[in-house]
Amino acid sequence: MTTPPEGFLFGVAAPPTPVERLLLLADQYVQHNDMLDRLLRAHPPSEPNAHAACAQRLASATRIALKAVTDGRLFRSPDLSNAVVRLEQLAFLSSASADQQLPMARSLTAVAPEAAMGCANTLAYEIRRRGGGRQQATGRSTP
């Protein structure tokens, strides 16, 4: 019988850590913006609200990531507070982009990938700075 890989219990992967969740969120924003770029170049023009459902899912994913960060109960620092505010802004902008025409929707999420990566970097730095190391940053123990 084989032993399941570390992090798997009964074949189920461990949920992503807050840092991992933010990195995944950045990737989702990149994919969303790429899709918006394709829709903007489409001939004939696509439906004006073809992006709305995806934008709402991104807003929801951003709120989930924000909750994961705030549930971590890290002590407040100015940088971490700024990251939390930035995530709140991303959730708002993503939700607002669902109600906009494509060019405006694209501009509302333009900086989201970089912002999510910046928040992940800030969170990882704060965890390391407070002595949490790799285990707390990733949710897994160091070998």
C-alpha cells in the first residue's frame, strides 16, 4: 500500500493557505483580464455582459481570500492593514466591473494581478517577520 503524499488525507488536498490563495487569485485575475482582452478584440463584438459572471466570481474569490487573511489574526501592521484595504478595493472593483461595458470593466481590473501578488508578498513577509516561517506561511511543516 502506498502512503499518500504529505498534505493529503484520504486523497483530499489541504485547503490553500492565505498566501497560496492570494497567489491563485492573482492568476485568476490574469486569466480574467486575458479573456476581457479577447472579448474586446472579437469581431463581431461579443455580448456586452459576457464578462459579468466571471467578474462576480472574482469578487467572491477576493472576499474569500480577504476573509482567509483576516481570519489569520495576525497583529496589525501598517503594511498588512494596507494589504487588507487593497483586497477590499479589489473585491469592490471586480464586483463593479460586472456592471460595466467591456472597456471600462477591463480598466477596473487592470492592476488586480499585481495588487494580489503584492498582498501575498506582504502577508508572507509579515508571517516570516513574526517568526512563523515556512510552516505558518504555507500551512505545511518544513521537512
